[in-house]
Amino acid sequence: MDSPIFEQILNGFELNRSLEKPVYLQLAEIILSLIKTGKLQSGQKLPSSRELASLKGINRITVSKAYEELQAQGWLESFVGKGTFISSYLPEYRPEPLQQSQQQTSQKRAGFKIDQKNYLVSYSPVTAKLHLDDGFPDPKLAPLHELYRAYRNQLTRSGLYEKFGSYSYPDGSVYYREAISKYLNETRGLNTTLKNVLSVRGTLMGINTVCSGLIEPGDVIVSGFPGWGRAEANFAHAKAHHIMIPVDEHGLVVDELEKICKKRQVRMVYVTPHHHFPTTVPLRIDRRLELLRLAKEYQFIIFEDDYDFDFHYNHRPLLPLASADESDMVIYCGSFSKTLSPAFRMGYLVASENVIEYLSKIRLLLDRQGDHILDNAMGEILNDGTVQRYLRKTLVVYEERRNFFCQQLNDVLKDAVKFAVPAGGMSVWTKFDSSVNLEQLAKNALTKGLYLSDGKAHIYPQFNENALRLGFASPSIDELEKSVAILKQLL
């Protein structure tokens, strides 16, 4: 190729020596873009390394390295005594310069079709200084130092090949599963071994794994309304037939479930019996027993999401459904997101051995084995009693915050809200006067540095109490008082 012509083609392309990317790679990318846009055609000869070095004012070795890089990738070919050419195996490009330029610089839209699904939603993290969130723990109280120590121990102890040199069990490390089994047996009245435990990265992964492995398109899944949208999205993604039944002040209305069972085969019932999400009401004992009876009679799975078992203030927590399950119909799921922090993705599924063995194979399709190092660190602070001591301490703190917050709501906002003091959990199900636009309230609060939900996640065709969850656990007493003052001002 004539050097003046090549010089004209290269006009407008600059090499920047201040970038971290080596100059030879920058040059290689420039030549590659000229090939892709059709400005350099298959079979065309390139200037010699000496000529191109002179054109761009760079070292000849730099040009040679750029050519070698493109030749290794198949874009160029070199012949002794003849020179370097654009590969003769490339197809002829018919570029559309404007469109190609937009695609190269933006990469905003794929060239293939995506079928949008209305149950897939995005998430924006909370960044406001004040927050009445969905009911998250206070990370300032979490045993982060102890967890760090335990994690560091995993990195320095023996057995490094077993930890880092190869893959391990997809159902989780033996140490973690043994620790979880022991912990659940002691605190929740379960009767498990490590073979009954599958390590997952939180409750959502547990739900997704069960839906992927045990739910077929068209299977009937029953849950209560209002409910948890993330779980419901998983049901939709599994192409299940999702039926919702009411939740009242005593939890899921199990009589409505029996009516459905008499008409069609139910595959799974999703329930949060300890504190129903989002209303926080516990499932009454007679309904618990009836739900277990129906599961045995009609052979459906009970997926028990026990997201906040450890936080109950008025008396000892109600034991899980799984503790009274004599027919092995319950898959029990929990995590440490509400115990330590949502940032730590550690959880567990508990079920019969054959179920765990099967689900571990399903989990293998998504996540080869999880984070065994973090799991082992969690197992260590379970076994040495750190988690138990932390829970005893935080239970007192969260109960104080609950009492203060509820008193504030009653004293300051009594004309605008109605609520029942929750027996446990980390949030208050708060019903606002029908004249209050919750979406606008949330927007106005955010301008004053306060985050709260807009309540849209709790609206269903058959349910709208103009209510939302106000979390009291993560803010301090002072922050709770400031938050309520902002709400009073806005209301």
C-alpha cells in the first residue's frame, strides 16, 4: 500500500503515550478498526514496520509488535520477502459508517432481540443518609472483626490445595454444613445432619434453585397476598401457574388453600410463617398444623422462608414449620442477610437428603460451589459462639429501637398512620391515611435526605392498604427521631 494513502487513512487516529494501554496495542486496535470498517480490504499490503514507524513517529519495534498481535489473532498474514498483508481469508466488509461508529462507541443496544418480561425489575441501592428501609440490620453492630479474623484464618491454615487448588463440593463445604446443621438443631428444633444442608448465596438463590429443579411449567404455586415480589418473579420465570390467597391478622388463610387443593394439584406453597412478609404477622398455630396436614394429604412442597427467625421480642421465637414436619414435605430456607448484613451472601436450604443431593446438581449449573472460604469463616463464628452472643446483644438494641420508633409513630404521626407493634422482625407494617400519596411522599422525603419505600411493591389487584414497611433496626435512636420529624413535616 502506498504510504501517502495509508497516511491519509490514519489521519485522525492518535496514539496516546499517557494511557496505561501499551502503544502497540493502541496501534493494533486502530488497524483492526480500519479492517472492520472496510477501509482496509482483504489482501491489501500494509506499510513496512519502518515506514509506519516513520509515519506515526514511533519505534519500529512497536509497529512490529502490533503486527505480530494482529497476525496471532488471524487478521494479518506475513510472507518472507513480500511483506505484511490483510488476511486473505476475511470476508468483504460492506460497512455502514454512521451506524458502525455508533455501535463501536456506545454499545448501548445489542444486535439481537430481547423479550422484555414485566416481572424483571431493576434495583437501586439506598444512598440517603437517613433511611426507614425494608427492615435491614445495623452493620455497625455486626461482628465484622470476628468474621474478618475467621476469614483470615482460612487463608493461612493448612490444606491450601483442598481450599484453593481444586473444586470442591457443590452443596457447600463440610465444615459449614456441619456448623449450620448443629446451629439449626440447637436453635430451631430441627433434626438434621450435614447431608440435609445445601449452601446457597441467600434466600433468593434458594428459591431460584428450587424453582429450577422442582418446578415444571404450568405447576401450581400458591402464596399469600400481599407477598414478596422477588419470590413471585421467580415463580413467573419458572413459568409456574401462581395463585395468591389472602393473608389476614393471623397469617396465610389456609382454608383458601384447601379449596384450591380440592380442585387441582398444587406443587408448592411458599410461606413466611414466622413473620409474614410484608405485614409481619405470625402464622397462628392451628393454621401451621393444618398447613402441614394439607401438605401430607395433597403431596405439595412447603417452601418455608424463615428470613428473620432470630429477632422476636415478646417471647421465644415460634419454631419453624420444619421442626414439626414429620412427612418431609418442608424445604426450609434461611440466610444471614438479616443477621449480619445483606452484603454477606450466605444462606442455606434444609430438606431431606435426596432433595439436597438433587438440588446440589441443579445448583452446579448456576454456581460451581459457592464461596467455601467465606462459608467456613461463618461456620467458625457459629461454632465459637460469636453469632449467638451477637444475637443476644442486638436483640436488646433492636427491641429498644422498635419501642422508641412505635412510640414516635404513635405520638407524632397518630393522625396519619395506623400500625400494630410487631412481635418481632425489623420493620413496622404501617398503613397511611388514604389521602396520602405514598409515591409522592417517598420522592419528597428523598429530597430531605430520607429514604423510604413508595409502597408500590405491596399493591395487588385484590389488595391495597396504602401501606409500606418502615424499618427501625438499621437507624440509631437519633436517626429514627429525625426521620419521623421529616415525615411529620411532609404530612
